[in-house]
Amino acid sequence: MADGIFDGFFSATHRLVAVRPSTTVTLYQLPKDSRQDLTQEALLELWMKRSAYDPRRGSWRTFCERVVANKMTSLVRKLYSKRSGHFREGPLEDFVALAAPLTPVDLQADVSKVLKSVSSFDRRVATCLIGHSAIETSAKLGVSRATVYRSIGRLRAAFIEAGLSPRRTRI
């Protein structure tokens, strides 16, 4: 069924899919030509997930929006977690701000100190979040997503209180 919808409404699906990559390019200040690449990635993801579409659970439009939103989130997370510079083109001087004032050992000690001050559940959430998304963490720990997000809020507050607030750098 989804094959027919995907093929039959390709132009409408393409227009629907193209909105999120355009927003992502603007929001994260990516080069304009990345929009086309992100659109292709989103369409490919949608095509690969089309068999999971169930019309009893929601409309095709909603399914498309969720798949594309998740793919864009995944791509942006990958982009910023690796600090790879992929999608970014610019002079090397723009990347000098990445040098951290603390050595990795000092930072590790500070993070360990903060994690010792939070509850064991929050430590488990923090550890699980190293390799997984919040949704995956909630499934692994057997708690609701809201519980994981509240824990993330407590962790963020503990790190800020310890003077380890997130730096906003241009990458």
C-alpha cells in the first residue's frame, strides 16, 4: 500500500519532504547546496521506511513528517557530535574557537565529580545517553520519555551549577 502512495504522490511527497531540509539548512547555517543533499537523504529514508506505514495509525503526511524530522535530527546530531566539518565550508580561522581551555583530564574529573553528586538514576541516564538518543534511553531503562527529559534537565542544571555550562561555538 505504501509503495503505491509513495510512487503515486511522489511530487507531493517531495514537496512535503523538502520543507524540513530547507529549515535545517537555514537554522544550522549550512551551505545552501546542502539542502538538496539533505532532501535526497530524507527521501531515501522515507523510501526505505515506506513499508512501516500503517494508514490505521495516521496519515501519509504525518508519517512523512515524522520520518523526515527524525532523519534530520539524526543527521544534525551526527554532524555536531563528530565535529567533522561535513556540510561546512569555511576558512580554517573559523574553527580555532574549538580549543578547550581545560585539558581532557581536568574535564573528566569535573564531569565525574558532577555525576557523583546526582542520583543513581540520573547517572544511569547520563551513561545511557552517551551512545543513545533520549527515546532509545527511555526504552532501555524502561521509563517514559518525559522521565528521561526531566532527568536531562536535572543533569543540565547540575553541570551548569558546577560551572560546566555548554559553550556555543560556530562549527
